[in-house]
Amino acid sequence: MPSPQEVALWQAVTEKKYDKVQTLIKDHPELVNAENDKGRTLLIRVVLALVPPLDLIRFIAQHPDLRFETQSPHATQTTMGAILSTGRPDILEIFAKDPRIIFDGDKLAYVTSKKYVESATEGKKENYTKMFNIIRDTTIRHAMKTDNDALLEQLATAGDNLSQALSDGTLPVRLITKESPAPKAKLWFQSQIGKNGASAAKYAGSFLGNMQDMQQTKEKMDEATQDKLQAEKSLFDKAYDGTLAIMGRVGSSMGFSS
């Protein structure tokens, strides 16, 4: 039996009174995960199926309690499925920093999105390609940030060319930095070197090799700098001791004592 608040929520959605929907969720935060009367779908999916009200979608997407999947066994669609079915990159962009868009149920959203691109009509292909790129960027960046080599392997198995740059021109392997060393990801890229058809290794070998050379060069420079500082310190100490000795002799000749 739905609560009075749930009844009011669904009525507001039906009547497209989106300001009222936001007010109800603010007053009753649990409503952000409201399910329809048969438990088949979540509020966010119903809203996505409408002529999408971006302000309401943005409000729901940013809610800290938002749940992506319903716990009902009767669910007929995933949240990522609902987002992709809109064919709207601007809607997906709202969720771009949420790592939950990486998966569509128990499979990679990358795979689902790729199928949309492959089957799209000419008029829709551009939008679906943009959505695919958003998902690819988010998936790769999350894999590198969390040092998730298994996720990189899943992408490669799904056919991704991990030597191909992200949307901003960054090569995936270049996300490995001194600040974010990602040792598992680094080993994964290294493991691709020499494999037949392993496109991820195209730039990985030279890049990782250059990284190692740079690190060794830095260590040598640090060592040389330390040696130089030590030598300068010894020279300074000798000069200082010599100066004290001269001052001592001068003081003695003038009748001063320390």
C-alpha cells in the first residue's frame, strides 16, 4: 500500500508538476527511490521516459540517496538502459561523474552503448556515439583511478582499443603518473606488450619505458645534487674552520681571549 506521499509524488509526475516532485523529495528524501505500484521501475526511470525535464533529472541525479537499481525481481529495465534509450548525450552528461554508469545491470554499459551505436540510424548515430564516448571515458578513468586491472581487461575483451585517446586527447596509459601510479594497471599494460593484436600495447611500451628512464634520470640527478651539496658543505666547513683559526691567531696577537 503506497503512502500518501508516494501517491502525491506519482500524481505530480503524471501531471508534470516537476517543481512539486522536487519539493516532495526534499521533504521526504526516501521518495527519490520511489518505485511504481508494481515495483517494476524506479522514479528516475519514469522521469527519463517523459519528455525529459533536465532540471528534475539533475536534481534526482545529485541526490545523495539515489539508488540506481530497484530491488524488485519484477524490474523490466535498468537505469542505464533508461538513460541510453533517451538518445540524449546531455542527459548522460549529468551522470558522467557517477561511476555507476559504468555498468548496465551485470554487464558493461560500454557493451550496451556500443550496440546502440552499431544499430542507430544515420540521424541518431552522432548522439549515440557521443554517449558511447562519455561511457568509455568514465569507465577508463575509473579503472585507472581505482587501479582496477580487471576492468581494463573487461574493456579489452569487449573490443576496446586502449591505445586510443580519450575524448580530451589523453592516452589511457598516460593516466599513470607519479601522483597516481596505478601499479596493477601499469602491470596490465606491460602484460599487453608483445601480445598479438594487443592494441593497448601500441604506446604503452615506449611510454612506460620512458617513465622508467625518467625516474632513473631523476634518481641520478637527486643523487648528484646530494653529492654536490655534501661537497659544498665540506668546503664551507673547511673555510669556516680556517676563518676561525685565523681570527683566533689575530685575537691572540692583540691580547684578546675567547
